[in-house]
Amino acid sequence: MDLSIIKGLCSHDFYMANASKLNESLFGDEVKTLFRILQKAHEKFGTDITTAELMMLWKVEHPVATRAYTLEAENLIRSVSYADDLNPAIVADTITKLHVRDLGKQIANKGLEIAEGNPHALSDVLDLAEKGLEGYYEDEFGPKASMLVRDVFAAKLTGSVIPFNIKSLAQHLPGVGRKEFGILFAVPEAGKTSFVVSLSVGAGGFVENGYKTLVLGNEEAIDRTIQRAYQSILGWREKKILEDEHIDNAEEKVLAATDGLFECRQAQDWDLTRIEQYIRKEKPAIVWIDQADKVQIPGTFAASHERLRELYRRLRETAKRYDCAVIGVSQAAQTATNANYLDYTHMEGSKIGKAAEADFIIGISKSGTPLDPMRTLTISKNKLTGWHGQVVCSLDADIARYEA
């Protein structure tokens, strides 16, 4: 069977049609070398390969092979030329089945690693399972990046950036794209949750632009986040919302404004695997995790900063895997008290480790006066537009809206 498959793979068109499922582990030891040679030849020459050419390429690959080893290779390649010609559809189906079988072996091996205490193997299992579900096997280096201008600048050409509705911020960081991971942090009572709500359901926010937004809360009761959402959507203070003549109207207006695109979910004690399962089920465009540092991941870590770095790495992979923007909310460290310029070194826990995984980082600082509405947003990391610096805006805490 292996020789018949190798014979079929000498056809360039057939090889290209099945390349995404091919891996040398699908073949017995005798023909692995022939597969590697065919793989390189198709990529380099882009044409059919005859058995004579296959033999010549083998000799180029093995310039110091012994006479006996060369004779063995010649006999093997001669056997390829005599192998049965199989229906291309049958060969393609066989390759798919061999691919799935090989995938199962890899998942089984990772399962043993999990049982032996390897905390990183679970993520590998999820990646392998996705490859199986999608029905293809990309090579170990992943797909090549396109150099076509319409691919490279696709997000900007199609306007698919999910916009921020704070004008002073949007001038330098217009928004966030799917597959991107950001961090928002501040000292307590600076307005982190109001920032989440304002960008999500405030005027010109994510929901108004048609993007499904999910807020996963594991700190304060999620009802408080929804209360702020009511205030931000309506522009009403809590007292007005609760008045008898307004309470039913408030509900009607909020449900119409959100139209199923905004959800707040209590995620107390959810680990990352459960979060990913829920994201896969709901398919949001934006996910806020408030607070990200409290999300649990399996494994044993020598120090808390190692756990946080691995957690934030996994959160970034979650954004890519599920085609959504993920924004983690975090606390600022004690060094941020009364500081105006909050760069990522002011984050609590792992500063450099967490920051290394983010596409952008926003720190919210306020003046020492408790009632002062002014807020300064420090963009200390920005892989999206490259701009770093500070912008000023104001928080109307009574209606949970950031404005500039």
C-alpha cells in the first residue's frame, strides 16, 4: 500500500491536493526517505516526478551511501514503478484515514503525558483535536504568511477592526481585531469595570457596531456589571432607572439596544478549559475576562509569575484559536498608587511575563482626588499601530461612560 501511495504522490497535482494531510509518520520506515525526497521535489520544481528522477534525487541526498545501501534503494524505487495504480480517490481516502489514525496516536501519547503530570500537554491535545476536526494536517511550521497586499492589509481594507468609542484613544489605537489579546489594568476604584461596559455598550461601542460581546466576571457579582451596562446604555443614573415610571421602559430599551449581542456571565472558579468551551459555544467577537489573573490553569509552577505568564500565553492562544478578541482585566501593583504614567511594569504579579504576551496594554490612572472624573490612559504596549503614550478622557461614574 505504501508503495502505491508513493507512486500516486509522484503526480504533482495529486500531491498538492493532499499535501495538507501528509506527514512522514504515515509511512513505514522503508519509504519515509522517498516521501521526504518527493516533498522537497514538489515544493522546488512543481512538476511530476518520474521514478528515474526519484532515484537521481535519492543519490543526490545520499552522496556517500554504500553500494549495498544504494542497491537497496534502487530496488525499492523500482518496486514503486511496478506498484499497482490505484484510483486517486481511493488513495486520497486512504491518506485521510492514515492521517486520522496518526492523529489518534499523537493524542493518545499526549494523554499519557497528562497522566504523568505534564501541564502543557492538554493545550497540545486541544490543538491536535482541532486539526482532526478541521480535516487537514498543516505541516509542523504552519501555513506560510501571504505577501499579497489584500491579505496583509485585509483588516484595514475591510474595516474589520472592532472600534473603540473613546475618541482620544481611537486616534492612536482605533480598536482591536479578532485573534488579538489585550490587557487593561488600574488601581482599585479607578473605573475598570466601567471601562469594560462603556466600550462594550456605550454609544458607538462594540455592540452598537454589531459585535457580540461576552463579559466573564470572577471578582464582583456580575449583576453589578449589568447594572452599569443599564446606566451606560440609557445614560440614566441608577435612581432614575429604579423609578416606577421608568423601570419597565428601561428594560425594554436595554434589551432592544443589545439585541442578544451582550452577555455578562458569572465565571467564578471557571478554569481556562471551561472558558474556552463557553467561547466555542457562544462564538463572541470580543471577550472580557475580569479578572484574568484569577483564571486557573492546570499544572505545577515554581512561582506565581510563572503561572501568570503561562496563563497569559494561553489566553493569547485562545484569541487565535477561537477567532475573537480577548481582553484581560488586571489589577495594578502598589507602585501604581498616585502614579500618573502606568506602564506595564506597574501591573500586579508577573510584569514582564504578562506583558510579553499582549498585543496592547492600557493602564488607567486617576488623580488623587476621589471625585475627579479625569482619567489618563497610558498605552505602554501597542503592536497594532505602534503608538505609545498617554491620552486623557473623563469618566462619568453615575452612568458608567468614558468620554473624550
